[in-house]
Amino acid sequence: MSAAMSLSTNPVSEGDIRDRLIIGLDVPSVEEARALVGRIGEAGTFYKIGYQLAYAGGFELARELIDQGKKVFLDLKLHDIGNTVEEGARSVARLGATFLTVHAYPQTMRAAVAGKAGSSLKILAVTVLTSYDDNDLIEAGYAPTTAADLVARRAGQARDLGVDGIVCAATEAERVRGIVGPDRLIVTPGIRPAGSDAGDQKRIVTPSEGIRLGANHLVVARPIVRAADPKAAAEAIVREISQTPA
Ligand SMILES: O=C(O)c1cc(=O)[nH]c(=O)n1[C@@H]1O[C@H](COP(=O)(O)O)[C@@H](O)[C@H]1O
């Protein structure tokens, strides 16, 4: 695959098409993550470091990957008092990460936007986790609502607060695009290549559906990380993305 491979038909996805796949490094140690990145090689350009790896030395790996020219998404899903979130976002901005997640609560989003000011870090607001369905929201104490409606409400708040992108299930991406407009990013986990296990995800689609529904980036972990051949799994998803008209 050529490093310069691009998808010029979609203005929000200009650049290397491989960047549209964000590979979740959901593994227990930096050594395993390094080995995985090595196996995936040129097929992976954008990596996500979440709780499991971040709390096991992942910040050092983030620096290493950035130094190698990879993009890094720090998926820390911040949510705390405003001052703490603002200072946390400021520290992540200094690391040189590309994306940082925060939960889509207005105070939290406002603080993160203030913290990253002046840097190239982009804040992504996690609206409703893709492992939640409508019943999970009711169980969590939300007044009868649907995941789709809550995603829409939070996407509107994120837009108004100047957040750079939205994390939602691709099933809501079209509605979110209508709310946030063409320039904000839509990043969708809950992606499952045809025939793969849903695991704990509840609002899932295939890579091609995700792109067709308007996602800028797809987040995929287990279907790549646990594949017998992670490089081939990543390449297959990138191929599917490249063959789907945006
Ligand atoms: O913020 C995220 O990345 C995220 C938000 C969300 O709503 N759902 C979700 O699955 N994620 C993350 O995306 C990844 C999905 O992993 P797999 O289900 O293994 O592909 C995990 O690292 C999750 O932490």
C-alpha cells in the first residue's frame, strides 16, 4: 500500500487513508504494545492508548510512537472538576498527542477546550458509550431517553463549546453530522468487520457502514489486536475503507 494513498473525494478525510483507522492498543503491557505495533508495521499510522495501557506505562510509549511519526489518541475519557480537567488536558497537549477524549458533560468539555488552547491537540467528546443501549441509560439514572437522543443533545453542546470532535456509534453518525456540520470530526468505535464477535459492544456496524454513515475515523481494537495476523486484519479494514465511497 502506498504511503501517499489518499481519498480526495471527502474533504474531511484528506491525507493518508490509513489514518482513518485508529488501532486501539488494548493490551496489558508496553512490551506487548511495541511488539504489536512492530507486527502491524506500515499498515498502522494512528494508535489509541486507553486505560489498560496508559496505566501500565503507556505514556512513555505514546512519546515513542509520536517520535516515530505515528499519531496518538490518548483515550483517557477525562471527567472531573473543571480545574482538574483543564490542567490534565494541558499536560496531554504538551505530550504531542493528536486526540484526547473527555466525557461529554458541559463543564468537562469547556475545561478541556481551555486546557488545550494554543496546542494542536484535538478534544473528542464521548457522547454515549457504544456498550450502552437505551436500557443501560435508564439503569444509570437517565430519565427515559434513547441513546440516539442523548448523543444528539451532547453533540449539540460539544459543538457550541468548541469541541473538535464527537465520539459516538456510527449508527448515530448521520444525525450527529447534521448537528455538528462538516468540519468537526466524527470518530466511531463499535466497529466490527463482518463475521467478528460483538463482545460487549451494543451499537455496532461494519467498517464500510461506518464510513458510509459519515465517520472520519474508525476505532478498532479487538478485531485487530486479537487477530491471528493483526497486520492483515488492519490492512483488510483499510482496504474496506478505501473501497467505500464517503
Ligand atoms: O472513546 C473510545 O474510544 C470509546 C468510546 C465508546 O463509546 N466505545 C468504545 O468502545 N471506545 C473505545 O474503543 C475501543 C473499542 O474496542 P473494540 O470493541 O475492541 O474494537 C476500546 O478501546 C474502547 O475503550
